[in-house]
Amino acid sequence: MHTMRAPLNAAFMATMLLGGAAYSLWDWTGTCAFGAISAALAFVAVALTMIAMR
């Protein structure tokens, strides 16, 4: 897990930056939409990873 710390931190910071950009452009509606899309993409990525591990 120690080797994954830097990429996970980079992904977190990029997501925070994009969430702030969504807020500045589209207020809370954009922020909520960005969060929902991010969660859906994460779900798909985990599902595809689980399928590939079979």
C-alpha cells in the first residue's frame, strides 16, 4: 500500500481541483453532478477490475 500512496494522493488532489472548478462554473449543481459522475466512474472501474481478476 505504501507504493500506492503518491498516485492515490495525486488522484485525490486532482479530483478536489476539478470539484472546485465545477463549483466555480456551475455552483452546487455542477459540484453534485461532478461527484455523481466521479462515483459512477469509480464504480465502473472497480467492477471492471473485479471482472478482470476472475
